[in-house]
Amino acid sequence: MTLIDDLTTLLGPAHVLTGGDMDRHARDWTGAYPGEPVAVVRPGDTAQVADCVTLAARHGVPVVPVSGNTGLVGGTYTKGGLMISLERMNRIRDLNPAARTATVEAGVILSALHDAAAAQGLYFPLWFGARGSAMIGGVLSTNAGGSNVLRYGSTRSLCLGLEVVLADGRVLNLMSALHKDNSGYALRDLFIGAEGTLGIITAAVMKLVPAPRAHATATLALGNLADATVLLNRLQEASGGLVEAFEFMPASYSRRLAQVRPDLGLPFGEVPEVTILTELGATSPALCETREDGSVPLTDLLETTVAGLMDEGLITDAIVAQSEAQRGAMWARREAAAEITFARRPFVDTDIAVPLDRAADFLTEIHKRLQAVEQAHEPMTVAHLGDGNLHFTAFPVDGSKATYDRVITMIEDVVATLGGSFSAEHGVGLSKRPSMARRKDGVALDVMRAVKAALDPAGVMNPGKVIPAKDSDAS
Amino acid sequence: MTLIDDLTTLLGPAHVLTGGDMDRHARDWTGAYPGEPVAVVRPGDTAQVADCVTLAARHGVPVVPVSGNTGLVGGTYTKGGLMISLERMNRIRDLNPAARTATVEAGVILSALHDAAAAQGLYFPLWFGARGSAMIGGVLSTNAGGSNVLRYGSTRSLCLGLEVVLADGRVLNLMSALHKDNSGYALRDLFIGAEGTLGIITAAVMKLVPAPRAHATATLALGNLADATVLLNRLQEASGGLVEAFEFMPASYSRRLAQVRPDLGLPFGEVPEVTILTELGATSPALCETREDGSVPLTDLLETTVAGLMDEGLITDAIVAQSEAQRGAMWARREAAAEITFARRPFVDTDIAVPLDRAADFLTEIHKRLQAVEQAHEPMTVAHLGDGNLHFTAFPVDGSKATYDRVITMIEDVVATLGGSFSAEHGVGLSKRPSMARRKDGVALDVMRAVKAALDPAGVMNPGKVIPAKDSDAS
């Protein structure tokens, strides 16, 4: 019996895809990683996932889990491996409004969980562009971030319980809904963000939060980025920690926005050095209930705070949204980021993190160093600044690998001097493995290798991802 | 050269303690674990910790880290091991008000960090009784909890960066101040809560938060515990997530309090089935600034919310503190818990967690089952109810091991049927290793064993703690 025969016996022919039927899974949406799996299987439950892993191991074939396939670092690429799609495991097993938890299978689409929570007046606070396709399994495997991390944390901090199929086909059951549990090592946190290299996540218990009943949104102009940390701290204090988003767009972003998407308009007459989009979210009636005159206390709170900070000279100009339409227009300018950035090629784009108060230092230094490499256009930045997370893109005049390596090395050098990370929220996958080899603490890499070897001694779980080979040349 | 000689050469005689000089470290404050280390050493920096580990390994002697030694599960017990005290590593290396981080060594006492943060208008939000002795190293190694977890999380969620000396004497440097970092496995989370069995934590970067400028505190009476989850959710919504404490004391607690500490008084004329102590904390001027009439908006918010819930019949009686003195009196009744519980012996006490909405089910069922074992007194409960964390104590008539085992098995049985944990915040150490063998998922135990063997192949790091032997008899 071939592996395909065995899998077909297990799952039925409809759930063992080969040839052209695999395209939807084998090619991720970046297009940069056209995979060649031996097959794509679609198990219907955890036991079938375990059986698929066991069968593949018996045939010496590695396995690569795939769910929504919206990752950015080639984490699901395989040549010769078996892709295990979690898409049929799409049940919300339980939603408990009293305990504020949702028990979900790995194939649940993020927006489906949003909808199910909303029906109970609750919110699953993980929000990013691919929410209509991304599935919980991939979200957990990459420890996904997004634009609400500032308030609610990354995926890891939203997960209470986890179910994982291990390399030996056994099922690790950590499916609890507990907020405190000190019974041994933090295994849950270890499998989250491991990108399928230690096991396949099949289900999870996720936290829900009360859905904000009001938002207040503003676009603010600052004279310089160093003031932004002060601004964030002041907004947090004034609101009592209600800041849900704190996004940064420099002058270069605004100018490019005006060129590519003139329909979106610019908020201020003169383009400021620093534009911040911030949003508060509240649940308390005292802040959310519309008054007889039509005003909302949360909006008043933001207006009063912003006015005070303008009097102090910290903010130079400001617009507070007075309607959902104005709020939408503010977000549209921010969400055009990918469109206005990647319209130009070649580019070198990164997803980096620095300590909260070092973003200005990063930009000052990298702009200085980039002068050594001729640029076709000025660099572009857009940032989840409240998390210290910058998406920085340079546009060198040539697209050679040598230039790419030179620029990425410059960026990573500056990040390293500031105590930052070359991967903030996108993970490592295939594309950032060279950065792991170059930049990650050598002892940390050895510890990761030891953990990987202990849990997957035959190296069958998503091989070649995350951890570089011991004597890798880091390029 | 003996190990003692080698250590004396390394550290000087003042920092190598033997004989009676070891008592302060070798005997923990519970008195239940009188250890017999070969020596207690007091290295002054990370390099010396690493050298101590290397020397001990060369002599085949295991190492046990100790900091404040305020743990409750015998985590620092050793017979024949080398105790490595972190007490001299007590520097706050850096405190950054802009980024809201503190870089601390493992020997920093928790209350020293509280004081340093307070001097900057900030708060390190981990609060429990032993804060004047407990040190950061132990706090991290046990993933300590306490009474602010509901709002700010356990220790693991307050840590950004970590430095660890490994079994082979190498130093793992994860000392970043990043809020997002997806560069590989969650090693930081793995070492936190590992109780020194995977490495010795020597330093950390911890998160700080704005210090609340106002608190509002209330003692509330409910007719039954099942309503408490509803109450907590309503308080969170009304306040926008400002609940910092939600503590539960049943009627049995109130009656015992009146007997043992009549000086503290009881809040209500008739003892209610359920007494809840809750506290809100706020930073926003709109909630914190005292008005001309002397009132504080946060207190008004709590009073209005409580009044509404009384009208609905959810709360049957209530007192909102009108002064710091009244607030202090409310907390004094809660903090008398250990005194009024452990005045009676023998006892069987536990630290368990259940899902947020299952505390009432736990108590109903355990009280029913305990009728099979004659009790000298009614059981006692006090709970961080907002975390689903109950400290439950039974008082059987005899103190035999057989009775202890019978009662603890009953409690663990009920906890297991509710999807709970036998250790919420105290950890495992030595005393809960039998519970690990009996109750923890077998696959999870095997994964922990694999991780332990990978990172400490010779078994020299705090041996005999946390993980039970493979063929342990679970008693």
C-alpha cells in the first residue's frame, strides 16, 4: 500500500487531494512559495489527524499543517511532504458567555468566531486584514498579532486551553478553561507560535471579552516621533487603559497616500512629520450612552484629553471622528498601507519590533545608514506603534539578492543595537530562517534545537521551518 | 579539591555557607521541609551563578536555586544538593518610565520593586502576603499569582525578558523589552514556572503599569455563589474592566472570623451565604479627581452600579467603603484567612482552580462527598474567585496519612470532573508531585519529561521536583 492508498482508506477519496486539486493549499497567497506536496488530506476530527500523522511517519513522509494559509513567511511550504488541512474541523464546540470562553476547532475562520461572539455581546479581540480567511489553527501556530494587541495581547495571551497532535501520533490534551494553572511546564505556550514544528494544533479554548459599546477615534499630528511614547502614556492614563489602537504613519506615508489614493484625502492641510491614528474602546454605560444632545461621553473624554495635550504643545493638530463615516475614513487611510507600499518594486520589507521608546531611534539611524545604498524612493513605514512593531520597507534601485542582503543586514543591525527583534508578528517560517541564524542568541537556538529534537526526534513535523541548521551560513 | 574548596576559591569564604549558617536557607518557612544541603553559596553576578553550576556538575552535585524561600510546596528542599542563593543579586538595573519596564536581578525583593515603581508613579502589579520577603527569581520560577491577577495576569504575563543559567553553565540571554517577538519558540514562558528544574533565572525585564490614583472597594452579600459570575461580569462591564480584586468568603468563613477575630467585626447584621470583597482601581482624572463636595467619581460609579444590582435582586446587601480606614477594615477581614483557617489541626488544604463559572458546583459537590469522612469542623474556603482559584481546607477528625489521602483524592476527583487543576498558583514542587502523577494528562507528563531530559540530561537542576518519576505510584 502506498501512503496515498492508506490515506484514502482512512479518509475516503474526497478528502485526499492530489495533482491540480492541491493548488488551493499548495500555493500560498504571497505566491512566493509554490509547494509540491505528495497530497493534501482533510481529516474530519482529531483522531483522523493523529492517524494521518502516524501513517505519514510509517511511510517516512513529513507532515505540514495548513489552515487558512494566509501567512507571510512560507510556513506551509513543502516539497514532498503531506499537507494536513484543518479546514473541515470548523466547529465552534462551545461558547460560554458566563465564563467568556469559546472552544473551537483549528479550522474555524477568525471572522466566524467574531460573529459567534458578537451574537452574545462579546468580542474575540484579534483583528487583522486576513480575518475572513485565517483560521484559528494558523493563528495559534503563528501567535498572530494585529491591531488590538496593545489592549488585549497577542494570540498566546488569548488562549486558555489547547489540543495538539504530536509527532508520535499521540494527542496532548491541555483543553482547560482555567485562568490559573501551575501544574508543570507551560506546554501550551510552547506549541503556540511553534509554526507546526512541534505538533499540530487541532483545537483550543479561547478567551472572549465584552464587546466595546462605543469607540472614539482620532487622527493626531505630532512634531516628532519621540513624543509619541509620551502621548500614548498620557492617553492611557486619561482613559484608564482604554487605548485599543495606536498606529503611526510618517510624512512619507502621507505623501505616498496622496499620490496613490487621492480619493482617501489627507487629514491635515500641511503634512505633519508624524500622524497617529488612535482609538479608544469602552463598555461602561457612563462612557458609552449617548446623551440627549447626541454627544457620547467617550468622545468627549478623547476631545478633552487631546485639547489639553494641544495646549501643552505635545499635539500640533487633531481631528476627532464625529461619526462612523469619519472613523471609517481614518481607518481606510491606515489600511491602504499594503497597497501604497507594494505598488513599487523592488522592495525590502520587514516586520520588526523595538522597545516602546526606541522607534524614533530606529528610524533616525536606519535612514542615515540607507544613504549608503542608492534608493529608488524614500523608505516607507507604518507601525503598530503601541506595541513597538514597525513594518519598514526600503526601495533600493536594484532587485539583486546582494542588494537585498545588504539592506536587510543594515536593518537587522540597527534592530539588534536597540534590543529589538527581526520578527515581531509574522513569525519565522522559511523566509526568516536566515535571520534566525544571523541574529538569534546562539544559546537560544541550541535550546530550541534540543526541544525540537526531544519532541520530534525523526524531524517529521514541518521540517526546515523556524530553526536554522546548526552550521547554517546565515544567508 | 572538594566542591567546597572550589566554591570558596570562586566566591570567597563569606559567600560559601555550611553547617548552622545554612539554616536560614535550608529551612523554608512552612517548616515542613528541613533540607540538608552540602552548602549554600551566594554568587554576586550571573557569571558566578554559571560558575557555581559548572563546578557542582563537575563534582556530580545537583543545584537548587533559592531566593526569598517563601514558597509553599517544598520547591527548594534538598538533601545533598548545592543551594544557590540569588540574594546578593538584588540590583534594579534599570527602570524606564517611558517604556514602563524594570530590569531587575533575581534577588530583588518584590516590595523593593513596588517602591521603585511607585517613585515614578508606576506599579508592579503583583501583590501577595509574602511581598516583603519574596524575590523576583522565585516569583518567576513559580509563576506567582496573588490578588491582582484578575486585572493584570500572573507573573508570566508581566515578564518581557529573561536571563537564565542553563544546566551546562551557559547563559541564555532573552533579555528584551519587546511586546511582540515571534522569533522562535516561547522559551521565556517555558523557564517561567519551571521551579528551577530547567535552569536558574538570574534577571528579568518586567512590565510596569500606571499606578491607580483611586480605588473603590465594596463588601457585597449574595444569596448564592452561582450569581457571583454574573456579578463579576456586570461589574467589569459597568466599570470598563477596572475590577482589580474579586474575593469570595462563604458563611462558614464569616462565622469563623467572628470567633477567632471578633475585633475585626462582620460587615452585615445577618451572615450572608456569600460575601464578596471587590475593588476597582482607576487612573483617569475623570474617575479619580475628588470633587468639591468631597466625593470621588469612581466611588460613585461603584455605588450606582451596586444600587442597580440590588434593585435587580442580584445583590442582597452592600457596603461601599467611604474612607481608607473602611477599605482597610474590609481587606483585614480577607487577609485574616490563613490565621483563621490554620488555627485548627489537622487540616487538608488545597489550592485549586476551576473554570470561572464552576466554583459553586465545586463547593456543592465536595461538601456532599466530604460527608463520607467525619469532619471535626465545617470546611473553610476563601477564593480569588475572579480567577476561579479556591483555597479549600477540610478538617477531618484524624491526621493520619490514610485520611489525608482519602480527602485529597476526593477533592481532586471533583476538581477533575469540572476540568480544573490541583495547583492554581502555588506550583508543584515536592508536595504536589503525587498529584501530578495522579491527575496530569499522561501525554503532557511525557512531553515535560522529554523537555526536562533535553535541557538537563544529567538531571542536576533541582532534581525530584515538579515531574513525577515515570512509574511513580502516585501516592
